[in-house]
Amino acid sequence: MNTNSTTQSLDIAVLPGDGIGPEVMRVTLELLKAVHSVCGGPTLHCTTYDAGAQFFARSGVALPEATLEACDRSHAMLFGAMGWPDIRNVDGTEIIPQLELRMAFSLYAGVRPIRCFPGLPAVLADERARGIDFVLIREQTEGLFYARGRGRVETDIAGIETEVYDTMQITRAGTARVSEFSFRLAERRKARRSAAGLPSLVTCVDKANVFTSMAFFRKVFDEVAARHPGIESNNSYVDAMALTMVKKPWDLDVMVMENMFGDILSDLGAGLIGGLGMAPSGDIGDKHGLFQPVHGTAPDIAGQGKANPCAMFLSAAMMLDWLADRHNEPRLEIGARVIEKAIEIALTSGSVVPMDYGGSSGTAALTSAVMGVLPEALRRVE
């Protein structure tokens, strides 16, 4: 592999957010600096910007225009967690700037890797569960989430609210592009799957037996699948997939689905590997990428140093992978592998166990353990 870097620096828009967001972001930025020191590659210029529920409570604005413009100019966005239970819009919904960013930059592919890390307590008794390694893809600009801000409230002659309608949107263009994304991802995972003796497979998850919109989603998916004969494809109703994810998740590879289904099943996937503390994500568009842990702001432990930063670390690794591909920077890809390997080494050492996995290791201890084995992780990766 040619590991010479040609890009001098990349600008990263950092949005720490609310609750434990700033806590896990702070140590992740420290980790990225340490990874650069051992792996080289372009310098990441990380600049922090305001956004989130608590900023909204102070300013009346959840996502300032200056922050949106900075995100547009950046090479990537690194996002902590946003939202707060007691801070809401007038319609009762939470302040969720990440949804605005998805729509503003057409971040249509929500990439949710679900991987079982060695060294952590198993959730499923079957030994095959140690091999859980699949990716859930949410279409993020349509589906039921399209209705956010567009809900219709009906009232009777006395002005009493009687009915509310949220409309799902499924388009050919939206379904086709997220399906194409899913098959391209399956192609990149093909060698890894083959080495494990597993076929490459993309599964369309829908409710095509009930809803016209979902039957259309499946139809467009099948049309895209026909253009990728080298990758197997199949279909599953969302309720059947929930059962499959619990009964035999080791058979899954890449799954693509509507927004709301993906929101629900991605948390089920995190449950299969022990919790949201090990669940990263990327929101990907044709020009922009945003990377964030799947977990929320965790108000119950905010400010206590208890948060597991590994999901944030793994989200940063996803960012490095994406930047490496876009800018032809192999040192960034090595950095991504080093972060993953360092987490593996730290967890399998037995010296640290996250609190959300029944251990006593908080944010500082986990960060120290991961950063302490970066040189060893690099030797194993190269």
C-alpha cells in the first residue's frame, strides 16, 4: 500500500452538543491527535461550533446559521450527542439539530455498523454471536421522518384536537441511491466476508405486504439489485427481521431500510452487542459526511465521567475511513484501523470494562487504556 500523504490538512467541524456529548468529544479529539502522532497523514484542524438543545435554551436557536455554514465548508462533521428531555419545541418534539443537518446536506445513508467486540460480556449465549458483524443502512431523508415539521392536526368545531396525520414519503430517487450505496458497501465488505466463509448479502427490510409505499421501496430495491449480480440480495419484513436479528444475527451482512425502521432496528442491533456504548454511525451524502455515536445525551450520567467513549471513538474511525476514501489518504485508513485495534486490545486485556457493560471503568480510564496501546495497535495493523 502506498502510504504517502498528499493532503496537508483537513477541516473538521466539531459539534459536541449536550449531556455526555462534550465529554466523549473531548477525549475523542485527544485520541485523534494521538493517532496522528503515531500514524501520520493529514493534520485534522478541528473547530468547535455551537448547536444543540442547551444552546437553544440560552439563545433560542438550535442550529445557528454560522454553524451550518461552517459544516458546509468542512471536510467532515464530528458530532457528539444532542437533545435534552425538558427542552422541547412548541409541538412537544425534542430539539434535534442532527435531523436538520441530514436534510440540509442530504445525508441520505445512515450507516450503523453492529460488531461484537472481544473482551466484552456476551449478550447472546450462542458462541456464533461472537461473530456478529453487520451494517444497517437507514434511508435518512424520506420515510416517516419526512413528516417532521409537516404533521397535520385536525380539530373539531370546538377547537379540540381530534386527529393527527404524519405522512411517509418514499421516492424512486431516494430509494435507488440508498440501495446503490448498500450494494457498494457490500462490495467493499466482500473480501472480509469471503475470508470468513460467508456470502455477501444485501437485505431489503420493509413492510411491503401492508403499505403501498413499502411495496414501492422493495420494487426499486429489486431493480437496483438486478444491476449487482455479484452480490446476493433478499427481502424481509421488518417484524421478521427483528426476530432474525435476535435468533441468528451472525448471518446478516448489509441491511437497507426506511428511516423509522432503521431508527428502531439499529437500537436492537446495539442491544445484541451489549449496548449503545459500542455503536458508532455515519450519516453520508454525496458531498458531506457526519459521524456520531448512536447513543443519546444520557442526562442521568452527564458530568459524572461515567460515559463509555468507545462509540464516539469508533465514529471517529468511520470518519477517518470516509476521508481516506474521498481524499486518497491511506494513512487515514490506517488510523481508522489503529483505533479499532486499540479498542480491541484494551478491552481484551481485562484491565478496563465499561460501566454500561457491568464494569467500573469510566471515560478517563477507557481513554487512557485505548491511547496507551496505540503503538501496539499500529504494529498489528501494518
